[in-house]
Amino acid sequence: MNIRDLEYLVALSEHKHFRKAAEACFVSQPTLSGQIRKLEEELGVALLERTSRKVLFTDAGLALVAQAQKVLLEVKVLTELASEQGGSMSGPLHIGFIPTVGPYLLPHIIPKIKASFPELELFLHEAQTHQLVQQLEDGKLDCIILAAVKESEPFIELPLYHEPMVLAVPEDHPWSQRQSLPMEELHGHTLLMLGDGHCLRDQAMGFCFAAGAQEDGSFKATSLETLRNMVAAGSGITLMPKLATPKEQRRDGVCYIAAEDPVPSRLITLAYRPGSPLKGRYEKLAALIQGHLEAQLPA
């Protein structure tokens, strides 16, 4: 039995498909299948039910998967310890981002990170909050950058920046000439929102409901760019995070208006596992991002 065998087993439990698990492990399907069978022979127990077309684990298989996940996480800690000894700002770093942060934050920080820490090997992963939290917990990601939510509370969170939300309206909207708008003026209006699974949806809805506004239930967007295009088409208004808006107040059929009294905002943090040996690495990374974003966002 070796670490690679455990990785094959865990991958198979996640993908429930031999070919997909093999692709995730960068090996051929016969190689993965053969190693799983050798593992069964070594342990003397059946880990899979091979009479079904689906990949089904036996009770023993499920128990071994759970233990293998713990072993692989401890191997991850050992790797982090070695990396810390070799230099906190060198080696691979797997960072997760939520979709409403990654595309708009990365252009600001990636050149800065590469210039400041040239020995870091960055691997970037985008997923929704619940997926990132699970991947961080499982040791698949080193840290994640997301809006602070209840699901991220078990981790150590380093504040990066407070990001205000801006009201986006069509260019022919009655508010399009306004520079700012008190939130109370949204009372009785409906706003376009992201679909379920996006933490920004819940945060924006909280501010809208407090102002007496409602969600447009006829449409739920899959991305901020879809929301932007819907606004440009005159289908409604919405709240967008500041980094996702252009420097110009008007562009491509959309006008961006500062919302105030109160300013709707969200806290973006860098989260990592408690007890990680790479605490110093994350603190340096957070400090760099925080310092760079101070010039991009209003106080």
C-alpha cells in the first residue's frame, strides 16, 4: 500500500467513475483499476461491488475511503511543513476563488504576487463557496479567497478588503443621471439576482430586503456577466461588487451608481486551515493583497 493507491481510492469515491477518476489522477483507467484491485488483495477485503454498472463501495470500502482522506490530509500537512522549512514563499500554492471575486480580483493581484514572490507556483481554482470550503477542508486547496460567510467560520480568516456594491441600471433608466442613490429609494422595486449557490446572492438580497426591495423571481443569473448583460438589455437593475464594475460610470449600456445610507458591502477574506504550518505564507499573501487593493477601493 502506498500514498498513490489511497489517492486513486479517494478519487474513485469522488467521481464514482473509473475513467473520470483516472483522468483526475493523470493515469490510465487500467492502471487505476489494477491498483484498486491490488489494494483489495493486500487488505483481504472487497472495496467495490463489481456486479453493478455503477461504482458502488462496500461498507469496508467506505470506511477505508474515510480513513484514506485523513491520511492524505496528514500527508498534506507534512508537505506544508517541508515547504515551510524550505522557504515560506516558494513552492506550489493552490488558491480557490469564488466566481464573483476571481475574474475581477486576479488581474489586480496576480502580477503583483508574481513580482513579489517569484518562487511561488500558483494554481488557481474557481468554484462556489460550498465547494471551496469542502476542498479546503479535504486538503485539496491550500487557501481560499471568498466573501466571509458562516461556512468559512471554522477556518482562520484574514481580512483582505471591504468591497462596496454598486447599483447597475440601464442607460435609459430614470436614475441613470444620478451619482449616488440612498438604499431607501429601492423600496418597492425589484432587482435581478444571481442564482442559488452564490454567496453574493444572499448578501445582496439581505440589503435589498432591508430597503424594502424584492427579487425579480422570473430570472436568476448564473454569473455577474449575465446580470450585466440583462441590465444592458433593459431587463432590470441589480447590485454588483465594485471590482466587477468599470472605472467609467457608463459603459456598454449600463450606468453604475454608488449606493449609500447604508453602503451595501461584503468582507473578502483569505481562509486557511487552523494549525497549518504555512501561516506565515498566508499572512504575507494577505498583506500584499490588502495593501494593493487599498488604492483600488474607497475607504
